[in-house]
Amino acid sequence: MVLANSAAIEGRARALGATATRVVHLGTDLPPERQPAGGGGLVTVAHLVERKRHTHVLRALWLLRDSHPALTWTVVGDGPERPALERLAAELGLSDRVRLAGRLPHAEAVAAARRGDVFVLPSVDEAFGVAYVEAMAAGVPAIGCRGEPGPEEIAAAGGGMRLVAPGDPEALAAELRALLDEPGRRAQEGRAARATVEAAFTWPRCGEATVAAYEEALR
């Protein structure tokens, strides 16, 4: 029995010869509901590696520099791309608006994601992406890339996950602008995000699906 964290990954496993497969979505805990106060800016939790496309967030932030002069971006994570990100932030004149927080303990990383106005991670090769649902569970709308297994499947389960074209900072900036300029829409997306996680991506649901898969495999 091969367990896959999204239907697209299950398809890839079958293409490689797996005959017994099951999708088991990963999950998160649901915190008490919050009322987003605004001012949390953009937040990302991810390794600092090229496929996460952090440079696209930087360029989107640059495109929003005049319309949203107080907008900040907090990045939780570390990795080999950090020096390049620091250089690009300086070149774009954004160093004072970008906080590279480094790697944090899991609970602190989740708390940081849940303080944001928008969780943004336009990465590619994203099989699932637990960080999306960890933020969404607290009513924070998330942005991922169209065509990626994880973000597509999360979006298919309900609202609160917005999808943009990969490799397109302009499209990312436009989606961010729409959420930031309309607090009512952002709050609506946040409520939908939490409802999506509650319905499909909690640890109890993951545990039940895992036990069911083991029972099937043992029969």
C-alpha cells in the first residue's frame, strides 16, 4: 500500500507501478477562532530554496511598494538562498520591509504564519504543503501556484486558497492587492480558509485515514 499526500502524487505513484494506493491528506490542529486585526503583513514559512520562489514574493512586494508603503513580509525558514534574497531585497530597496526570521521551532513558526494578513508561498513542485493549511486554520487566506498538486487540491476542497500563475510576480502582486485592498473580502477568504481546513485537513481526519489505510493493507 502506497500512501500519497495528494491525488496528483497518487497518480504519479501509479504511473511508476504502484497498484494499491490511497490518498491521506496531512493536517493541522484548529486553534481558537481569531478576528484578524490587520497589520500582520505577508508571511511565508518555508525553506529558503529556489523552488519556493521567494524572489517572486520580493518582486511582488516591489510592485506594491507605492500603493502599500507599510506592507511588510516575514519569512520563517533558512537555507542556501538566504544571501541571494538579502541582496535582492537591498537592490529593490526593500530591506527595511523584509524580515528573514530564520528557522524557528515548529510552534513558533506556526504562530508566525497565523499572525499574517496573507500567507504567501508561490512555490513549485509542491506535493502538498502543510504550511498552507497551518495558516489557513487560523483564518489566514493563502496564495499558492496553479498547477501544483498541493495547492490545487487544497483549493478544490473549499475556499481560502487563492491560486496564481507560476513564475508571474505581476499576477501574484495583483492577487495580493485584491486581498489587501478589500478587508471584507480578506476576512471572507479567511473564514472560508478555516472552514476548508476544518472539513478536510485536520490531524484527526489524517489519523482516521491512516488507520483505514493500514487496515486495508493488512486485509
